[in-house]
Amino acid sequence: MLTAIRVGNFKAFAGSQLIPVRPLTLIYGANSSGKSSILHSLILARHAQETGDLDV
């Protein structure tokens, strides 16, 4: 089970951020705060895993 993700140098995340993930996780915040960036990073990670291109 996914318990946390670390996002760094990706879109709205200039530095490294550890984001805890629970069975029910709500993503909310002000406009341009990085909500979509979290979802895009998960999509990119899944794509990298499926294609075997893990150097992202």
C-alpha cells in the first residue's frame, strides 16, 4: 500500500516534499498550490513503472 510520496523539482514543487497518503486522502488548497501537480506526479510515476522507463 502506498503510504507517502516524495515530490521534488516537479511543477509547483521546487524543493522536495513528503506527502503522506492514508486510505482516504483529500487534496485541497488555494489556486496554484500544487494540487494538480501531486496527481500529475502520480500519473508520471505509474507510466514510468509500466513502461520500464524509471529514469524520470
